[in-house]
Amino acid sequence: MIKQPFLTQTLVAAGALGTALTALPAAAAWQPTRPVEFIVPAGTGGGADQMARVIQGIVQKHSLMSQPLVVINKSGGAGAEGFLDVKGSARNPHKIIITLSNLFTTPLATGVPFKWEDMTPVAMLALDEFVLWVNAKSPYKTAKEYVDAAKAAPPNQFKMGGTGSKQEDQIITAAIEQQTGVKLTYVPYKGGGDVAAQLVGGHVDSSVNNPIEAVAQWRAGELRPLCVFDSQRIPLKEKVTSDMAWGDIPTCKEQGLDIEYLMLRGIFMTPNATPDQVAFYVDLFKKVRETPEWKDFMEKGAFNTTFMSGDQYKEWVRKAADTHRGLMEKAGFLAKS
């Protein structure tokens, strides 16, 4: 979608006597001098946690940093624990955080004293899709069949499992209710791994998990995808199951459910990070994106692989914050002041 700039290198010409061209020695760029804490503002097993641990493994395997990257889950208060930790660690370049939509939803829903501007934006790594999933043993083959059954049932009989309260999963659930008139019971869990397990166990009727959070259960024949909440189908044609690829899942719009929602997977640093420190991490994640392990992870998780940094990333985040405020206000999820 949007591409990024590159740095140029200056060469100094030799003297008139034909001395060989030489490059001026570059000033020593910043790099970590101790282990870097990689904060995940969510529980284990979910999309952010999985992505952070894949990055950790890639950095270690390919020796992309001289210091270790240490993943730390801080999920308390719908991720507020992690965000407040980063906010309170100004000028500490040895702490970074991977974000999801709770970057916007948590302060709006709880009133916790935090906003995205309290951190330093680094880069968008990808955008994550959302899929409407049901248990493979259920009779529903399409989103329309699922919605029709929910309409015919008594209010609140159908249970939608999701990660957290008043976050992205519940925002999508509220959008389904608003558009179709159904009333669902939303059941919050700590992470996407728990949600998938509860759906497999028949404790809820549906979920809107990210692809990476449910692909193992889909491949095992335990879950069934009904539609993807995007404007177009996922452009991946390799079969995941014996008869379906990600690209075979219709959009929810195709099935009469006119809802789109994509989630940020991005990196931020602590407040007052210097340009050199930000540049180090932008370069690090560009290197991560070039590895075969990352490309395999992107394909298996059916991610939208858009990358941004700099002003373009900041502007995207700014617009996304406004969008989430509108969605949450419509759903009645804003904290009362």
C-alpha cells in the first residue's frame, strides 16, 4: 500500500592526484547496550503474543541485535498495565511495545490516563484480519445462516466469545447486533487462544478471532470460518485444509453483513525516544520482515502485510484513533466521565 524512504550514504572524493575514493567513516549509530523488554499488552496465546514471540525467535536466530529481546506479557486492565509501564519509562530505549487495537479501546473504555501520543511511534508491522468462526459441528455454513439462526432464537441465547471487554472483538460483536438486530451474549476471555479453545469445546457459539488465533483448529477440522471482515478476500490461494484456502473465505459484505475491521500490529517506544533510537528499531523490523520465517508467519496467519513508519504511520494511527472513538461511542462503550 504505502512504501517507505531510504537513507543515502555520502562519499568524499579523493584529491587531484588520483587517490582512491574513500567513504567517510559513519558516526556510530545508537544500538541497545542491555536486553530489550518487548512488552505485550495482552495475554499469552493471542495474536500479539504470537507475533512478539515469532519476532523474538527471528531476532535471535539471525543475530539481528547484539542484545536479547525479552517478551513480557502485561495484560492487566485490558492492556493498561503494559501501556502505563511504557508511558512511565520515558527516555528508556530498552523497552518497546507491540500494540493492537487496545491502544485505542482501553483508554476510551476505562478512562485510564493514557493515549497513543504518550508513546513514540516506530512502525506498523502488519494489519490483522478478523474472521467470523463457528464450531465445525454446527449446522451454519454461511454468515447468513448464522445470523438467521440467531434471529430466530430467543435474545441473548447465542454466545459470542472474544478477547477482553469493550475491545475489538466486542466492537465487532456490537456492530453485528446493530446491523442485524440480533442480541448476542458476549463472553470475554483473556486471549485469543482461550477463545478458540472455548469455541472448540462448544461453550460459545461463535467468535471473531484473528486468523492466527484459530488456524490450527481450522486445519484440524474443529472450527469453520464463515466470512472475513475486510473489503476484499484474503489474497492467499494455498490450501489450509483439504478443500479451502484463506482466499476461499468470502467477505462478510458478500454475505450481507456490511462490516469491515482491520487491527493494527505496530511497534511503539517510550516517550522522548531520539531519532537515532527510533531509526534503529525501524531498521531492525525491516530486517525481520525480509526473513523467510516472517514471510511464512505472515502467510500462515493471513495477515495484511502493509508496513509504515515515520509521518505516514503517525497519520494512520491518528485516523484509527478517531475511528475507534466513533465506533465505541456508537456502541455505548465510552467510559463515563
